Amino acid sequence: DSGDLDVILRLAPLLAHEGEHFEAWALYRQACKTLLATGRHEACLAAFREANRVLPYEFEAWRLTSELERKLGRDREAFETLLGSSP
């Protein structure tokens, strides 16, 4: 439910900050799966972008962000996302 999503999306960046990158990325993936299933594409995109910021070496986050941007018809943003994926 949305309360769980709020907790997950608050906890993920805290875990990333503490060096728990695998766990943080797992939470972002979980949240985005739920957001996509409920049609909340913009919220999912925001979560992916936050994951890119706090987990800059997680290429899968960059790839999924770019993929979603493409699905939303934002080809230029998708391309720029992939260019930004090499910190």
C-alpha cells in the first residue's frame, strides 16, 4: 500500500548513505515495481532518478530509468540518462 511505499522510499536513500547499496537498490526496485503496476509512471521515474543519485554505480538503475523514459516517449532524456550513467 502507499504507506509501505512511503517507508520504502524513505528508507532506501538512508541505506544507500550507510553503504548498504544492495539493500537500498532492492528497496528501490520493489517500490518501482509497485508504482509501475499501479500506473504511477512519474513517481517511479522520480524514484529511479533518486536511485541514480544515491547509487551512482548501480548501472541497472540507470538502464531502467532510461527504459522508462523511452516508454514515456522521452527519447532525448533516455539518451542523456545513459550518458550520465558513467560517474
